[in-house]
Amino acid sequence: MDFERKRQESVYSNRVRAGKRRTYFFDVRKTKGDDYYLTITESTKRFDSDRYERHKIFLYKEDFNRFIEGLEDTVNHVKTELMPDYDYDEFTRRNEEYEASLANREDDTTSEDDMSW
């Protein structure tokens, strides 16, 4: 049981927030044969509850290069051929503003007990 749980643990994890309701997780996991693979998880908060819907992709090392090449090719096609005039940095700026507002809110909620006088 401990072996199975340990095998499921991430050896590296990266979280990418994509707006208020969607988050992507990139996790590196270890196989029984001391090999590594990547899981990509999209987690979306449901409108009707506090629950999350999750979708996973398992990506193995032999597919890394083809996957990245296919993803880059597809994204570049949208950016250059389908929507060349769109400001793709808009969402980065919005996300930075949103995270800054969250940090400010956390700073504002400091109670008197937390303050040193």
C-alpha cells in the first residue's frame, strides 16, 4: 500500500491558474521501473457547486517532443493565421492584476491580533 501511494506522488509539480474557475496542473510522476511521465490535469470549478471537474492527460517521455511540436504548431496557427490581431498578452496582464488584488485583500484582512504594537 505504501509503495502504491508513494508511486502516485509527484516528484515535481507546477500549477498554472487560468482565470477564476480553471487551473492546470503539470505533475511529474515516477513509474515502478524508475521512469518518469507527465500528467496534465485541467481542474474547473463547477457553476452549480463547490466541486471541481477534472480531466487528465498522461504524457510519456517518448511522446514529449511530438506533443510539444504539435502544441506549438497548433497555437502558432491560431496566433498567426486565425487571430493575428488579437492581444494574447491581455490575459497575462489580467491574471497579474487579479493575483495582485488577491494579495492586497490578504494584506487587508490582517487582524489586530496579528499586528505587533
